[in-house]
Amino acid sequence: MGASLRTKLFILRTSLAERLAYRADFAFATLVRFLPIVTQIFLWGAIYHSTPGSPGRVLNGYSYGDMVSYYLLVMLGRAFSSMPGLSSGIARDIRDGTLKKFLIQPIDLLDYLFWHRIAHKLVYYAVAAGPFALVFWVCRSYFPAWPTPEVFLAGTAALLMSFLVGFLIESLLGLAGFWFLEVSSLVFVYMLLSYFLSGHMLPLDWLPPQVSQVILWLPFKYLAFFPAAVFLGRFNSSELVWELFVEVLWIFALLGLNRWMLSRGLRRYSAFGG
């Protein structure tokens, strides 16, 4: 086992211990995030049943059951791709000088943040697995047939890669702290845009073709819409392979951009504070 791998495992163990130190608070915050699921299900129920005598109403190719299953799968995708506090944490370390520890110790900043975030997600999944399973079981009648092994593997790959896309996008926002004293405004704008562009608000295939043709080429759809659409079988085999390939390209492009911004930022970093 090389020193580099030992370092990564040590970061992971330390970060897990840090997350578990306040496990009751973490568990409560995690469970509270499930409350919007109930309100969204009732909201879409009101929308679909707003016309009397239309229990089988279909909107833009989605029935009420399709919309409930889509929204639950979007929540699952967001559980993988959301990175609360990552951007602001990077910017804060740059601003107060804490970042200098990565200049004098054999630890890469992005590598450390990656394993720290994996620890966060592992604890989150351990707490949220039960509530997710309960919600999916209660709403099981809304889902189509169990996905084929190929679709299940593709959906799992899409979920795992959504974690990478979300991590790399938000770390980019944090690295902007080398040039801006405060990035909270950038993060706020990103959160607003991401809520719409990721398909969290509405399925992206509801949008007019002139708009969707642009949005569907951006990386944001891989945060929520794409994993949900894969599990719902809305891509044929050739489309699925192409979309996974494009997602991999986006991951490498975002990683390269992160490395470039980190390298350029460190050249102008003065390491004041801390």
C-alpha cells in the first residue's frame, strides 16, 4: 500500500469520525430534508387532478405516477450530486489563510476535499437509506416495472458520476475565491440556476425544443434529470451510451478546469491570515 493511498484512507477515516461526532444533529438535519418530498407529491397531485374527471391525465408525456416516480428519483440524484458547504468552505479557507496548509504538507487540496466529501456522503447514505427505502416502498405503485440489469447498471453509473459532476462544479465556484473576496453571490446564482437546469424543478424534456437543445448540452442535467430519466427508461440503448460518454467528457473537462484554476490561483495566493 503506497503512501498516497494511506493518506487518502487516513483522510477518509478522519472525516468519517468528524461527521459522526455530531451524528444526532446530522441525522435530524438529514431527516428534515425528506419533508419537501411529501409536499411535492401533494402539489403534483393537485396539478394533475385539477381537471374534474381526468384521473389518467398526461402532461407532456408524464402521468401523475410518472411525475411522482421522476421526482423521487430526482431527489435520489440530488442526494448524490449536492455538495452543501463545499464552495463556501473553499472560499473561506482561501480568505482566512487556512489554505496554506496544503502548500506545506503533502496533501493535494482537491484530493483532500474529494475524500472528505465521500465521508460526508457515506454518513448521509447510512442515515438516509432507511427513509429513502420507506418512501420508495410506499410509492412503489407509481413506478414502472423493475429496470433491466443494463438500465440498472447505467442508472447506478449515472448516480456515481453525478457525484463527480456536482463536486467539480461546486469546487470551481469555491476556487473563484482566489479572485473574489466573497463567492456567496456566485453560489446563490448557481443554486437558482441549478434548481432549474438540473431538472429538479421540472423535467427538462418539458421545455420547448429551442430551449432544451441548449440546456441538454450543459453538464447540469447530469445532477438530477439524467439519472432519473435513465431509471425511468426514457433513453434507448444508443442514446444511453452516448449520454454516458458525454458525461464522462464533462467530468474530465471540469477536472481539467479545476486543476487549471487551482494552479493559477495558487500563483497569486498570498497566504495571509490563519
